Amino acid sequence: MTVATNYDDRMALIKKIAETKKQNEARKQRMAKVRAKTAAVKKQAKKAKRDFMQIPKEGENMYHWTDASKYAKEYYGEVMYETTRYDNDWD
């Protein structure tokens, strides 16, 4: 804490305090502008709506492969053909 003993020291101290208050007020005004801009940006940047996966019905297997013949041709090809050829001859 500064103690002013004469008139010039008191005036210098008052001037210093006035400048500090002026700087604080200017900072408050700048921060108010920043808060206003931030609020505007937050309004624009809304969260994306989340779509949730549909829950499968009871007794329904969502992982069931529905195109078995296509799967067999793609992954087993010739082996499947040779095996089913003999099976068809047997019947």
C-alpha cells in the first residue's frame, strides 16, 4: 500500500488509481463483447440430433444372414459346388 505524504504524491496516487479503474472498466466491456459473441456462437452450434438404432422385435435375430446362397458362392464357391453336386445326385 502506498502512502502519500504530500500533495504531488496524493495526485499521482489518485491518477494511478483512476487509470487502473479505467483499464478495469475497458476490460469488463471487452469481456462483455466476448460473452455476447460466445453466446451467439453457442446458439448456432446446436448439438446434432442423435438417432438411435431400432430395437429388434422379440424372436428376431438382426445378425442372421438372409442371403445364404450368395454367401456360400462368395466364400466357399467351388467346394460348395462339388459338395452339393454329389448331394443332388444322391437324392
